[in-house]
Amino acid sequence: MKATGIVRRIDDLGRVVIPKEIRRTMRIREGDPLEIYTDREGEVIFKKYSPIGELAQFAQQYAETLSKTCGLSVVICDRDAVIACAGVPRRDYADRKLTAEAERIIENRQLYSPAEGEALSVVEGGAQVGCLMPIITEGDIAGCVASVRTEEKSAVAPEIEAKLIQTAATFLGKQLES
């Protein structure tokens, strides 16, 4: 744990303000859920809560299935980082932060397919996105599912690829609701 040197008082309603610099650095947005931990030494720890993070193992299996059956390279992300990937080197994607462009696309809440000559990567230095669909659960954005282009030519038509990615995002969103 790293000390920041910042001290805040609890108000009469039990609230503590998390400084703007820390929120910006940790990518905490207004409305983001935080999980609260305590330990025996009296420490209180706030951690960003990722609902899709609870489905990480399931998401990994889903990504592997899409990759094996359809030949797609797939990444599944929460709002901040990649939580599952298949068809791409795990070390290049796992737990890596999303690019600002990917975050912006996710905020649009609709399927993204790059226009001719347009390039978007989910993570810095990653392959170009084939298509990307936000995962929406109970009206909130939980993350996204994206196909990425590798050196190999995709065996799936772009329209089918988009439908597969949309289906995966919708399915994962429904899993979070139940």
C-alpha cells in the first residue's frame, strides 16, 4: 500500500471525499461502485468493483469457445482492463488497461466497426479491433467484447463476426443480471 499524504475527515453523514487526483489516476468515475475491505489493523480499503470480474473464468471459457469454433481472436474487458482473451497472446492483453479511444467507443453504447482506414486498438500496442460491443447490464456499462485482427485472415464474414460479438456481449450482460 502506498501513502498519498492526503488526509480527509468524515462528515456528519459518514462520507469521505476521494480527492480528484486519486479518482483521475485510478480511473474512478462518478457512479462507479467501490468495494470496501477492512483488516484487523483498522485499515479501510476501497477497491474498484468490477461486476464482470466475477465472471472472469466464465468469460475466458466463452472467449476460448468463440476462438476455437469460429476462428475469432476475442478480448473481453471490464470498464478498465482486459479480463479474458483467446486467439491472441495472453501476455499481450491480460490485465492491460484499455485505451482512451476504446473507453470512448464503449461509452457510445453501440456496436462499433471501424470505417475504412480507421484503426482502433483495445490496449496500447494491441492489434486492430474488428468490431466491439459494450456489455450492458441493468442499464449500466459493465465492459465490452471485441474481436481483434491478427495476421491470419478471418474465416468469418464481417456481418457474422459482428453478430457473434453482439451475442457474446448481450449474453454476458444477461449473466450479470441473474
